[in-house]
Amino acid sequence: MMEAHDIFWGKIDTEKLFAQVTDNKLLHILKSFSALHIKVLCLRILYEKTFDEIGMAIGISGKKAENTYYNVIKKIRRELGEGKDAGKRI
């Protein structure tokens, strides 16, 4: 069975995510999310981890990691005003 340390070694550097964002509105939205939300985004986007790997690394189920990720994406799209269908596709 895979262990959390096999998946991810090191600190989750959320500042790397913030440093890549050039849109002030998006940066403000990202900074409003909880630490859990930001960790899930970082591990998925920057570290390219699967949802199961993310869950194992931060102590939640893979399904919760997946739901958290897609809910954050929906919230971002809604806040950016991408319409009523915001968040249905990535």
C-alpha cells in the first residue's frame, strides 16, 4: 500500500501558486480560500498530484479532495463572473 511519504515530500508552498497569478481579482479570490482549499489547488495544479495522492498527503479521502478541488474551481469561476454554467468544465 502506498504511504503518504511516497506521494509527497516537503512543504506545500502556497506562495508559488500566488506568485504565478497576475490577475489581481483572481489573487484576491484565491487568498480568501481556506488553507485546505489552497493546499488542494497547489497539489493538483503545481505538483500535478492525483486526488487520491492529494487526499493521502493532507489526510482526507481522495473523493473529498476531488470534491474540494471542483468546488473551488466553481467558486473561482462564479466570482470571476463566467456565467451560470461556471464550473461545469475545466
